[in-house]
Amino acid sequence: MFLKRISNTTPTVTRSDFLNAFDLFKPFEDISNAEIEQRVISINEQLINKATSWEVKSKLLEDLCCLLMSMNNHDAEALMRISPQWDQCLVDGPKEGRSSLVKVYCIAIGFFAYRLRASFLPVAERLLKNLFGLTQKRITIMASSGRVAIEFIFRYVQSSKLMESLPEFAKHKASEIRTEAVNAAIIIVQQWPSEIVKPHLKDFIPSFEHCIGDAGPTVRTSAKVLFKASESLLNEYQSHARTVKIYGTPARAPPTSRLPPPKTALRYRMPLSTEVTKSLTLSPPRQTIRPIMSMADAKARHLVTGSLQHLDTSRKTTIPLMSKPATNQKADALRRRTLFEARRTRSQIPVATGRRVSDVVIRTEKVKKIEADTLSATKSPVSLFSDPQASPPKSETKLLKAKVESLETRLNDMEKKLETVLHKNAELQQIVSSQVAHIALLEQRNAGDTPTKHNYSMPEESHC
């Protein structure tokens, strides 16, 4: 019986146990590929059936491996094309409850990975979840069989798709699964060809950085081994990437690792001509342009401030547009009105509008009157715009009321304190008068020489 032949004394299953079991598989003679495919499909149906006993299942798994042994490599690839018809038995096999049967399933999976190599990838991707789940079992035969089967898959089924799926298991909540994921990554880094590993190395190795600080000690130890093993490969990858970036394809790379010094920008800088340098050095500086106002606008803007002495009526002057702020709202209103009238008089010239000269004269007189009123307002703004007899604003009345109330409260407090002081003073006077009367009585007794009686009697003895 196959189970008896693969049984060992220790419960832990090792790689040598798998290899010894592989030697027991013998190919069938005089069997065609079509018959092999039919038998494989029928074996799958029997293995999936839950009514089949575990002894029969172990014999069927042995026959399955012998059928694979009977096929050549080319024919085995043809068998993998119809894998959806027979691979379900291998996918569900690690879920069996009997430890000895799980061991046979893992040996069969390892044998398929050993024989088919990269062609076994579609089935291996579906197997990984159940195999990693075996590693956290408390039964030693199951856990060790799952670990060896994972080792065979990652050792012989070399594909970048397995690298992409491995970091997911490194984040599992079970420390046993995380440890096996890191161990599988070590196999990839150490034993896989660099042509497969290098293109994915930049994203593959950093996905295991969190394992260095993992809570599980075995995970931390395996992670240290992984990063130590990948150090040389990372350096080689970086130098290779740098060479390709500078020189193009690796075939054009120089024989040594020395790179030529970078060309500085000064070697390619073109000298400037003398005309350009003169235009740069002798160009006049930019001048700020200030707005030019007419005389009427200047007068209207500066009426409120009273700065009319420096204005020249014979020409236009350059005056800043901003004027000083008005003293209050009335002065501001007068300023705006003056400016408006000045603009109207300037625009209503008899030649342009066709009006009579008398209308213009009347309007100019009005403007002069407004200017005079504005000047008088600016000279004495307090007498015109502030009424000393006017009532104070509401805010000031509120403040005054608050001050009066605070003074009244303070006065009441002082009165209460004064009453308490007076009461205490009256009490002290009574005490003083009583003391004076007592002193007078003592003086009278001393003056009359009244003898004082002294009690010289001894105290009685106490009888104990």
C-alpha cells in the first residue's frame, strides 16, 4: 500500500520524504495520451466524491502521479490545457480532515510542480491559499506537508504571477503563514533566475519591510535573511538600471563600471555679442508714469485741504490723485459737490455746447460761492459742524450711568463699613468704662486699709 511505503518514524515531513515518494511512482506501459486524459478525468471525479474512502483516494492519487509519469513533457503540457476538467481534486485535497491523506495530496502536488514546472502555474495559483492554510494547523504532519509543498511550488514553478500574489500572504494575521510567505520570498531571491526577478524586484522586496518589525520572532528572523540575501541583487539591479538609463540598451554599455564625468553647462553656453551686452547695460531705467490732472480737477481735489498756494493756473500740473480725508461727512459732501460742479462748468463751454455766456457766468459764480463755503468750513470745522450744547451720544450716556451706579454701590459699601466700625467703637467704650470703674473700686479699698483675710488652713489629707 502506498501509505505504508511513504510512512516514516517522525511526524515531521521533509523534502527528502517527498523525493523518496517520487521514486515510487512508475509509469504505465502501452497507454495512449487519450486514455491518460480520460483516466485523469475519471480519477478527479472519484476524488471529489465524499463517499470515497481515504484508502481508495490514496491509491487514486498514486495512479494520478503514475499517469503523469507516463507522459512526455510535450504531452504533459497538452494535459494542462484541459486542467479545469481534473484539477479540482488537487485544489480541494488540502482541506481533507485525515492527516495521512493530506500528506499524500501534498506529495502529489509537489510531484506535479516538479514535473510540469511553469506549466503548472494555473493550478498552483489556486492551490496556494489552501496550502498556506495548512501551515497553521496544530497537527505536525499536515503543517509540515503544506510547508514542503509550498517549497516545491516556489522552487520549480517560476513565474512572476507568483511573485505578485506572495505579498498578500505576508500580511496575514497568522504568524505561521507570514513566516512561510517570507521563506518563499527567500527561495525566489536565491534560486530564481535574475531575468524573472529583476523587473519586479523594485516593488517585491519593499512589500516585506513590515516583516522586519513583526511580532512573531520567526517572521523577523526570516525577514532578516530575505533582506540580506536580496542586498546584492538590489545593488546589481540598481547598477543595471543606471547603465540602461545612461547608455540605452545593455548591449551598448561600457565594459567597466566607470562612467564619464557629466558635461557641465558652461561648455555649451553661447557667448553674448557686444551689441546685446550694450543693450542690456545701457538701457534706461523704467520711469513711473504719474497721472496728469487738469487745473480744475486739482482745485476741486484740494479745496478741502486748503493747499491751493502751490498750484499754477497757467499749465497742467502733476498731482497725486489721492487727497486728504475730510474732517467729517458734511465736509466730504461739500467736496464731492464742488468737484461735480467744477466738472460741469469745464464741460459746458459755450463753443462746445452752444449755450449763452451768461449761463456759464452764473454757474461759475455758484462754484466760487461753494468754494468759499468749503474753505470756511475747513478753517473752522469745530464751530460749523460741532454743537457744544448738543446732547452726548447714547454710548456716552450709558457709560456715565454705569459710572454713577458703580459709585453708588461703593458709597453704600462704605456706609455699611462705617456702621460696623461705630458699633465696635461703642462696645469698646463700654469695656473701657467698666474697667475704669473696677480700678476706682480697687483704689478705694487700698485707701481705707481694709485688712484682707488669708486662709492658711492646710488641705486635708486624702485617705486612699
